[in-house]
Amino acid sequence: MKKDIHPDYHEITVVMTDGTTYKTRSTWGKAGDTLRLEIDSKSHPAWTGVHRLVDSGGQLAKFNKRFKGFAKT
């Protein structure tokens, strides 16, 4: 195996959407960094069954503005 080609594998803290935390090892960030999740298994519709629209970048607002007069018949 070649030396010095692998990323640094270190311990980080992961913060779930409900505030719970756990420590894991990862190549993300630097040792001791905190990764805050926006969507996880406690909030994602695939696991919860509750569908919620997330408007990232204003795309949903733009769509609603464009089609506000369009009615389903």
C-alpha cells in the first residue's frame, strides 16, 4: 500500500436534528469538529412517513408564485 495517500481518519461529533449527539470516526473536517445535520433519520420522510416541503434556495416559493392562479379541476 502506498504511504501518505489516505485521508486523515479522526473522531468528530455529529449533532442530530433533535439535538442528540454522538461521536464517530470520519474523514470529514478536522479532529474534534462538529457536524450538524439538517436532515437525518428522525426528520426525513423516508423514515418518518411525514412529508414536509423544504424550500432550499427559494425554489418552492418561486414555483408557488408562478402557478398561484392555476387551479386543479
